Amino acid sequence: MAQRHFEEKQHAKSYRCYRVSPPQQLIDEVLNFLRKRDQLDLAVDVGCGSGQGTELLAPYFLTVVGIDISRAQLEIADGEEHAPNVCYRESPAEDLPFEDESADLVTSFSAAHWFDHPRFLREADRILRPGGCLALLSYTMDFELEYGDKTPKLNEICHELYTALHPYRKAYIGSSSLQVYKNIYDSVSYRDKEWHECLRSPILMPLSRFIGLVESFSTYQGFLEKDPEAKSLSKNITERLLKEMGASSTDTDVTVVVKYFYLFASKPETS
């Protein structure tokens, strides 16, 4: 059974404010895997959330459709200025509103772990054109911080934070999201497929955005639902990071290293 999360309006807003977009390098790798097709008509971004990844596909396809089950997420995505060839539709990942063999790309940026995987893969296979690509991308939740010679100590503090949140992981995704995607990769029947880990993508951002990013995790939200002390935890972590950095403001920039893993699979040209 697919899982439903992140549907409250406030949580959807935090996604738009804090969640990171896939780096251009990942988009380029997806396009390279589609190199056999001269014209790219339709890309479908499933579990699109507030559209950060969806918008990156706009320059390369005639039409890009972001799909999500959360109306709150879609309202935020559609309310932002976006390319004229991008639109958003409400739908579950397991029942996609497209004709058979109509899509060149079916992708999901950091959402596929919540899907009913067998049903989603059947739907992706149904709507993909022969030669079309399935591309599922995500990242580990143990972000690393870089800040000069303070880097090791900052990551010790971050490790304490991740350890405190780990018990609040949803049972559906188990103890490792990476393992979830490896299992999906193993279950994809296409012979032409690739597994990749781990692409490191450094992003410079204010410390406040890093904390907001962590607070948007399902683990943090689960902690907050059960224990108001979650806010005290993030406040304490923030204060310790600032002290170690020798900084007084959460507007201080720090480099956040995001570690991506991803799979590509190409539907055979002939059945």
C-alpha cells in the first residue's frame, strides 16, 4: 500500500522553502540515458511535491507533468511561476492519468520510497514508450556540513541529530532508504538498467535553511507529533553548531553536502 505524508499546508510550504533540487549533473545523466531519442515529448514527474525537480525538466521536453497525491503540495507548485510547458495534476503514483506508451520519461525525485512499488512499476511500464526511461533519484538523510577546520566537529553534532531522529522513521521505508531503492532496482525487469551511488553535491546555504531542511524530514515530523521536545532538540543543535562555527547568526552560510543515489532503466524497444 502506498503511503501518504506531507499533505498539511504548512509542511508543503516547508518543502518549497527548504527542500533541495536535484543538481544539473543528475538531470544531464538522465538525458544522456535517453540519448537514443531525438525528440522528447512527455516527461512525468511522480510524487513531484512542490515542483523543484519538475521545473528542471522543462527545457528538454515538449510537455512536463508533475503528479502528486497531495493537493496542498500541488497548490504551492502551481502557484509559483513556472515554464509554460509544465503543468500539475493530482493523482496517485499507482494510477497515472496517461495513455499507454505515451511518456518518454517517468521519474521521481526523492518520493518513490513512499509508493506501492509493484503497482507503480507496472504503471510506469504501461505509460512508457519503447525506449523510454524510468529514472528514480533520492538522497541519504545524513547530510554532511563543511565549514573550514570546523567540519569534523560539525558532523559529530549532526550525527547526534540524525541518531535522535532515526527511531521515528516510518516503518514502511525501514532503516535505509538506499536499500529501498536497491530493492526497486532489483525488481525492475528491464535488462538495460543502471544503479549509481553516491554522487556528492555540495550546496552553499544559510545554516537556518539546513535546519529547516532537517525539520522537513518525515522523521523529524514524526518526532514532533509524539514529543514537543523536538523543537528543543533542533534549537539545541542549532546553538551548538553556531558556537562551533564561531558565528552568531543562522544566516551564516555553510556548505551542505547531499549524497545522491539513483537508478535508470530503459524500456525495451520491442517486447
